[in-house]
Amino acid sequence: MRIGVVGAGGVGGYLGARLAQAGHEVVFIARGDHLRAIQAHGLQVHSPAGTFTVQPARATDDPRAAGPVEIALVAVKAWQTPQVAETMRPLVGDTTTVAPLLNGVEAPTQLATVLGAERVVGGLCHVICYIEAPGVIRHVGGVPDVAFGEMDGSHTPRIEQLIAVFERASIRAIISDDIQAALWQKLLFVEGVGAVGAISRAPLGVIRSVPEARQLVEMVMRETCVVANARGATLGERDVADALRLLDNMPTDGTASMQRDIRDSRPSELDAQTGAVMRLGHAVGVATPLHDMLYAALLPQELRARGKLQFAS
């Protein structure tokens, strides 16, 4: 299977390397020092499941050099999706399946707007990985899994093909009968702990052990459920309970990716997570006071990270 990985960071690099290790023809779309290191030395993966190197690894910063692929996995930061959709046109042929594996609920629509709804499926993954050094991916634990589904809930051969591709790489893969709900369920967790973590500057162990902070996380999650339901994805008390249970089982010193980006003055997924819940809620007449507050409080740091505002820390 010929696979393009758009965004060879932690998630895309790890999953793409595992797919290449399983014998698939994988081309990584990367940039900068990370790209040059992959081209020179291959892509190294350090994981509790074993360390290996994909070498030679095919990598480029120009999708035109890669040409059409059968599967295009999109693993960039959520805020990069609209721009990336335009640049990845050369990867998409008549039979290409485009599958986003990133945070948020808007990526399938954003990709479909540019590449065509008939090309795009819904997807998500659970894995904690990051770029440790140029050309080096660190998987820090947990059993990776992916889920795919048609946006209309139908069962199709291309979804079964995606599942088979990942299972061949020994990555747990499931078909989601309601991928829209699954995307909201993931957002419920990552945005709830990410926004509260960013505003409190506290790790997960602290957030869950301070009653007031934990209550805020739960209230933010419940507000997200209301928006999800208004947008046609059925979420409820069980989803909140599952998310809180996941929080309780995360590493004590763990942090969410949005929290880390804001802490380190990097552009974050604030608009694609907290902003999306707020924006999508307002569009259907649902008030989101908690998200409005969190977004407003974190926005100055986001604008500074993007070079649109200057102030001392």
C-alpha cells in the first residue's frame, strides 16, 4: 500500500514508521531540520514496544515530488489543516482516501472543502509521541490505537482497507459507526484538561487532586457535551465519566499538548479546541460561558506566540 503521511511529527512520524516497518511504501511530508535528518539518517523510533529505524525513509517537503498515494494520513496541528489541505492536492488521486488523525472536530469538513467530500473519512488516534530530536520520535507509553469511519456512518470497503493496513502494522484499529461522536468524545477530554491545564499551569496530577480544579474540568466537559448534542453528536454522562476516569489514570506529571504549546510560547490548538467548542456552540445558539472565559484568558498568550502581540511574561 502506498501511503503519504502529511506531518511527520510525533503522531505522524510514529504511525508512519510503524506502517513502513510493516512493509508499506510510506512517504513522509516533513520540513526543516526534521526533514533533513530523516533524509540523511532515516526515521528513528524509540518506544516501550521496541526501538527501530526506518532507513532509507522517503521524505520530502514537496507533495508534488511524492505524487498520488492510496492513503493520505493527515497528522498536522489542527490549526494548520486548511493550509495543508491546499498543499496536499498532488497526493490525492481519483482513488485516494484522506484520513485526518488530529485533535478537534473540524478537520474532516476542512479537508473535504478543498479535496472533495468523497475523498475524506473521519479518523482519530490515541498515542503519546513527540519529536525528541530531528529525525527521532519518542513514544512515551500506552498502547496506540486508531479509529476510522465514514462521516455518514456507512460501512465501506475503504474503511475496512484502512483497518487492515493498521492491523498489519500491529496497531489496534477499529471501525467507528459514529465517527462524529467519537471525535467529540476525544475533544471532550483533550480540550477539557488542556484548557484548564493551560490556565492553571498545573500537571494532571494536581488538576485532578485539587477539588476546585477537577470540578472546573468536569464543568467544561459538560458544556462541551451540550454543544456536541446540539451539533448532532450524542454525548452524555457516561462520556464525561469516561473522560474523568481517563484523567485519573494519566501520569501524575502529564500535561496536554495544548497546555505545553501555550506554556512554551508556541502556536497552539486553542482556536481548534476551546475556540471550536465556543464557535460551534454559538453558531447553533448554545451559550458557552466557560469556554468563552477560558478562550479570552488564554488568547493573549496565543497572540504573542503567533507574533501578533508583544508583552513581557
